[in-house]
Amino acid sequence: MMRIAAVLIAALVSGAAPAADPPQSIAPTTQFAIACYGKQKPTPACDKQAIANINRARAMEGVKKIKLPANYASLTLTQQEIAVSNAERVDRGLSKLPERASLDKLSKQGAQTNSDPIGPANHGWGSIWAGVADPLAADFLWMYDDGPNSPNLDCQNPGDSGCWGHRHNIINPDWKAMGAGHDHDSLAELFVYP
């Protein structure tokens, strides 16, 4: 049905506190599961359900509805991953991260092995992976269904250090650049400092 890998944070750079975590994980709706799980590429049906689930979760946090670039549908899948993560950052007062081709390559390697990508030497880095084909579906899982009682393998019990780890990577204020990669139903992202 769905796979989500544990988050890997190789270095915490400044120790800045991430935005507050939601009080609980929000499970996706049945319609989301039907539209998004088991697909090999993004579909309009999954996009629609993922956006509805994202906006439902954002409303519970008091965050406005997600705003994607006007040209989102014409972006490459890698560019869509970057755009969605940047939308999450901007709506929380953080800067957009520039895309680096070298990080895209490392992210693709993670996606091809169904695992968190490994970051470059001599950088602080964090990475995330999800076993879904759609960037919006991955975003919902990483940002809103990542705490206790979620598919996050590093959050089996409340208080586990990996709870909300995917979310922390996306909205970490310290990152300076990111990359993204995909391979059918496998998406990965890599964040670096400096």
C-alpha cells in the first residue's frame, strides 16, 4: 500500500527550533488512499485528493491553503517536488530553497533504491523518502501524517526521536539548497547546509 522510510539527519547545523509540530498525525482519507497508493506516476485524481487532505490539515494548524505555482502542471516531476516543499516553507515564513542538480542526482539514487538519499561530504544534510508517485501525496505524508500512529518507521511511539522528522527536514530554517528525485512510485528529497 505505502512505504515511508525513516528520516536521516546527518547534522544539525545551528540548532534552530523547527516550527511547532501538529498535536497529532492526520491520517489520509479513504479517497486519498484509493487515488494515490499503488500508482506508478502522478494522476489528477491523486493531486485533487492530496490537495484536499493537505488543506484540511493546514486548516487545523491555522495555515492558509497551499498555493502552487501557476505552471505547476507543466513542471517536471522533480520541479514539482521542489515547488511543493518550497510552498510548505514559504507559508511558514521560510525562504524558498534553490534546486541543485548535484542534489537531484543524489536524490534520484535514493529514489531508485527506495531509501533516504545520502548527502554530500562536508555538508550538513537531511533527507526524506516516500513510496508514492505523487509529490503532493508525499508532502501530505511527510508534513501531516508523520507523528505517532503514522507510517513513519522512526515514530513507533510518542516521543521517539524520529517523530515528525520528515516535516522537520522540509521546514528546517538552516537549509541552503535542496534536490529531489523520483523513480516510479518512489520520491526522495535531499536538503543541505551550506
